[in-house]
Amino acid sequence: MPDFQNEKSKSGGDAGTGSTASAAESSEPLDSEQGQTTIADSVVTKVASISAAEVPGVHELGAGAARAVGTVTQKVGLTDSHAQGVSVEVGEKEAAVDLTVVIDYGESIPQVSDEVRQQVIKRVEGITGLQVVEVNISVHDLYFPGDDEPEENRVA
């Protein structure tokens, strides 16, 4: 993921610190003359999670062990289901997203990955106003129909 620690120096400064562009001329939707808007990591996480899950071919987000633990902790109310399989890094004006997904068997992994990437960028940028600099996708597993059904006992 990119380093957001020095983001101000990369962006050429901001209003009030030597920048020649005024806030009104700037295309910065999160920073204006009337104030500044800060987007929490959890907001970007939820947007990325929901938008990735909207793409056909994505069965679910998260790795096997994380999904199992996540199911238990969600049932007792300890975690948010939208955080599973999503990691974000949010700066003042940019965000980077890492996703772990399970793809339905038979789907084209490159095609589904590209659609997920485009959907996440579109939704995060549209909803938060942050520029998405990267969306990294890790395909952790394939889902086969019937994987969710419990196995039958062979011994009575």
C-alpha cells in the first residue's frame, strides 16, 4: 500500500500553507473555505466491502479462517461483517484498498477481479470523495456449489 504519511508534501501543499490555489478554485471536495471533512477508515472499509460484494462472481469476502472466526464474532456482535476481507489505508485525499475474495467456480478470475476493482474505485470515489490510488485483490478460494452443505456422517 502507498505511504500516506507524506501525502501533504506529495500533493503540493494545502490551503494556508503556501499553496497558490484557493480552496474555491481547488477540486478538493473534502477541503473548503467552510471546513474540512475527514473520512474514517471504517467508512471506506464498508463502502469497499459492499461494492465488491455487488459484483457477480464474488461469492464472499475474506479468507477461510477469517470467515469462520468472523461468523462467530458477528453472531455475538463483536465485529462488523463489512470489515471481513477488507483492509484500507486512508489519507487526507487518497485511499488504498486490499481485498481478499472467494470467487464462484467457473467465473473468469481476471474478469471478476477487474470488475471488482472498477466497482470499488467508482463507489469509494463517488461516496467519499477520496481518490483511490490502488485496489489490490487476493483471490483466496473458489466456491463450488454445495460447499456450504454439511457433510453427511458415514457412521450411524
